Amino acid sequence: MSRGNEKQNIFRDRDDRVRFLRLLDEVIALKSWELLAFCLMNNHYHLVLRTPSPTLAEGMAYLNGVYTKNSNAKYNRVGHLFQGRYFSRLIHEDRHILALTRYIAQNPLRAGLCDDIANWEWGSHRAIAGLTQCPSFLNIDFFLKLFCEDLKSARQAYINYVNVPAKAEPWMKVRSRNCTAFTSEYGDSVERLRQILRTPDDYRARNLEILDAYHNHGFSMVAIAEFLGISRERVGQMINAGR
């Protein structure tokens, strides 16, 4: 997710949105990303991405940098358009992808930009629901197959699901500090950490697993914090307490 500097609009008209999507299409092709869902608001945007290789940081820098340069030229302005670096969150489970996609699909409705999410043109919802042609840069197969192999049944199940009111669950919330996606820095280490940090509901066992990941497997406090979605300071406290 990237937000406009001082919460200012980054999209002022239809042409801005079209220009951004064309640029996004270019970056997806260059970096071999898979775009599973997206939503363009007025002062921010959301992307749900799969990044097979660690190119998220450079791809996002290109996307936001080129868009800023073009917008500054168009509106005769200078300086930052976005509020610092993008924010990111690693998604571990299919149920989280489902909840996140529903949440961002409902974003325009919650913001009062439309009276029905089926009417919001600048997101992936209409394509996933089969209400419009799917753009070439959007991969809807992965998401729909989480519901059903049959396309028609999957789309109806998706529509039923996405119309249930969503809430920002704790794992979904963006931290206040800037960060890159865990996968952009640690790649295959995600699976290694998943095997080590395997008891999230047992506080005492989780502390021992954090110590194991840090002392015996060489993972940094930052890597562990990014994986768990907690602060580095909290991980440091657990490690210091276990020494």
C-alpha cells in the first residue's frame, strides 16, 4: 500500500488512474510479479502481489518513482507525491488472502466513493466477479480456485463472500514504521521460519522458538519481527529475557 504525502490525492482524474495502471502493467511484466487483487482509491492504492523473486523493493521504487515524475510534470509541481516508502505485509495463509481481498474490495464503499462495490471501476472486484473483462496484468485464477474449481460457482461464492462486511484484522493492519516485504529480503527463508515458529497460540513455546530461530538458525531480530508482524523491539525483549 502507498499513500499520498500528507494524505493528498495521488489520482485527480481518470487519466491519472489509467496512466498508473499502464505503468503497473509494465512493472508486473518486468519483474515477473503476479497481481491477485488491487484497488485504487483517491489518496492511496492497494496491491495484493506474489513475487517469485526478491524484486518487490526495486519494482515498487520504479512504480512510485515514475508515477511521481509523470504527475509532477503534468501538474507542474515538485517534491514527493507519496508518503515515504510503501508499506507491506506478508500473507501466510489462504484465509488471509480472502479476508484482505474482501477488505480492499470494500474500501471504496467505506470511503463513500460508490454506493455499491460492483460500481467501482478502479479495482479488481469487477473482474473477479465477472462483471467486466479481466485486464491482462491481473491473475484471478489463483484467488477464485480458493472457492471452487468451477468458474461460475467460484464467482458466485466470491460475490457472496465479498458482500459480508469486512473489518481490519490485527494481522492486516500496517505498522507505523516503514518496511519492505519480508519475501523481498529473505526469499525461501519464509518456509524455514514457518517450520521453526510453528506454535503461535502457545506464548511460552513461541518464545523458545524465537530463541531457536535467533541463536541456532541465524535469523536476525528484524527477520523474525517481519515474519511475526511484531516490532523488532518486542523480539529483542524476548531474546534478552531468554538468555
